Amino acid sequence: MTVDTQGLKASDDDILAGIHRVGEMLIDDIDAIAAALIDKILELEPAYQPGQNITLDELTTTVKQTATGVFATIAGHPIESTWFEQNGRRRAASSIPLHAVLHAYRIGGLHHWECFARVASTLPLGERIITEGSTTVWSTIDLASQYVTHGYSDEIESLRRRSAATRAGLLRRLLEGKLAADVEVWDAASALSMPMNGTFILVAAPSMAADVDSIPDAERILTRLNMQSAWLSDSSIQVGLINVANVSRIGRAAEHLGSATGVPIGMSEPFEDISAAPEALRQARIAMAAGSGAGPGVTPYTDVPLQAMLVLAPQSAEHIRRAVLGPLLDAPHGDSAMLMETLDAWIRAGGSAAECARLMYLHRNSVTRRLQRIFELTGWDPQTPRGIAMLYVAAEAHRLARSPAGATLQSPATTS
């Protein structure tokens, strides 16, 4: 038991009851308190001017709800976190900056404290209620601000995801050639922050997983180069539409993207009309497949004319693959894999036995024996120009048949 400065004996329970009583009295006077606070917010925070991002009715409803939530907590009720989180979501949706929202809450917090102190001063034990109730008032206001911030951040993330989904859908339709009318293409370009005409390239990289980009931070990398881009990924492929502005900058984009990943990237020829993206995607896929197995880096479509022909004529490619490599591929698995590996190394070595041996960590005699075995199985001698030409074409057809070049885009997993 203590003695109040007003000469009245007071227990902690008496003070707590007084704090709760003040909260109830404030709720009873909510209309007048809210009206006064609205005037202060309109005077001190420009972002809340009616007609910009919020109406006067919306502001009135929000202020009353927020004040009621604060005063109910002071009156002893559990804080209603959803009230404040929903307010944060609404303000994010209406594009009021978070700093302005929190400034309005600071204005409101001071106003609520002044109202608390004014009402408490009219009660017995008022000085004690003001002194010991200050912790309750300010902790409630601080907690309310935290809930508002959480709600605001959650809504911003939700808006970002919805915006990303919209962009992904438009990019997908553009890449699939499903935007028939010029106005639809224009709308898609606008949503993707792209011009209708410019200098574009399309790049493609095989996805390692549906939720992991093959080229991490691709959009950020290109933004640093002052290049606009839009990205779409699924479980098989990541594709990016890039506005490089002029042909001279293509090499720079390729260099930075290639150094950011360990997977092969295929790159289309440059094109000027954004509606040509479907053909560019086909080119990028072919170039990506051509680069598979050759290590990371960017493979331009113009560097792989043979692979392009094989992809464009899949039946002929399959016929060559089986006609030339069939007996080799049908050999016992261990032999087949060993001989295909040797053929690949022989091609990469440019027909040099010494270089092929070095690549495979073998003796030259072992390479020679394996090449002879390839000749026996296929009927094509890899040590002659005509033989290696046929084996090379068949080997590329075999590699492309197992590559993601012809993969179709599925439902988008990510977009940037």
C-alpha cells in the first residue's frame, strides 16, 4: 500500500483499475477524440490529404478503429493485432508510403497519450494513474505500430507477387505467340517495362530446380548495365527477354550473364520487334542445347547452324542418329558409354590423338584402340574427314535428342 500525492491510499490494483477506467472513458468519447486527431493528421501529414490516396470517410473509419483498439487495450482487453495489420495492408494497397503511415501513428500516439493524461487527471489517484499508466499507453502504441508495419510489409510482398504473376503471364503469352492484336502486344510490353521496338535478345538456361533460378540475380545484373529485362522460369528452363538498346552491348550482356552461372546459356539472334520473341525463344533453346556439355558460358544461335538444322528436322536427325550410332548405342552399356565419351573427346580434340588422350587421361594407344572399335561398330572411321563428319553430325543429333532444347514452358515458378 502506498500513498498518492493527493493524500489517498492506493494499491497496485487500484491504480490498474484506474488505468482500465480511463481506457473505457476514452472509448465513450471516441467520436470527439477521432475528429480532433483527423484534423492533426491532415495538418501534419501530406500523404493523408483526402482525394489523393485515401478518402475522408476511409480516414475517419481508420482513425476510429485504431483509437478504439488502443483504448480497448488500455482498458484491459487483449490487443486486436488484426485491426492494426489490416490497416497496414490497406495503406500499402492505397500506395501511402510506410514512413507516412508511421508518422501518422506517431501523431496519433501523442494524441492518445494527451487524451489519456487529460482524462486520468480528472480521477482520484490521477497523478499515479498517469505516471504508472504511461508504460501501458506507450507500449500499446508501440505494439500497434509494429502490427501496422507487419501488415504493410505483408501487403507489399503480396502486391509484388501479384504483379510478378501478371508479368509472368504476359511474358508467357508473348513468348508463346498468343498475343495476336498489336494492342495486346503493346499492353504486354508496357507491363514488362519494354518498348515495342528496340534491340532485343532472348536467352535461355536449363533450370536446376523449379524454385531456383539458373542465372541468379539476372535482372539485377542487367539493371546495373542499364538494360531492361523480364524473366520466366519453370522446372525445365529459365528464359529472359532483354532490351540491350543496341547491338554493340550484346557482348557485355553475354559476358556478365555467363559469369553469373555454371550452366550453358543459349542466346538468340538480336531482333527489333518485341513480337518476334517466340522465334527468338526457339533460337535460344537450340543454342542452349548446343552449349550443353561444352561447359558454362553463352552460346549464340549464329554459332550453331548445324544444331539448328537438326532441331528443325527432328525425323531426319533421328534417322542419322540411329543409322550412324545405332550399333554403338546398342553395345553393352559400359562399352557404349565409354565409346561415346571417347568420340566426344575426339571431336573436342579436333582429331588429335595426343589431345584426346590428355582430355581422357589415357595413353594414346588406348585412344587408338577405342577409335578402331568405333569404326568397327559404326562403319565410319573417325580418323578420316568423311567419317568424322558423319560421326559428328550423329553425335550432335544424339546429344540434342537428350537436351532440353525442345522443352515447353510450364506454369511459371518464378519471374523477375
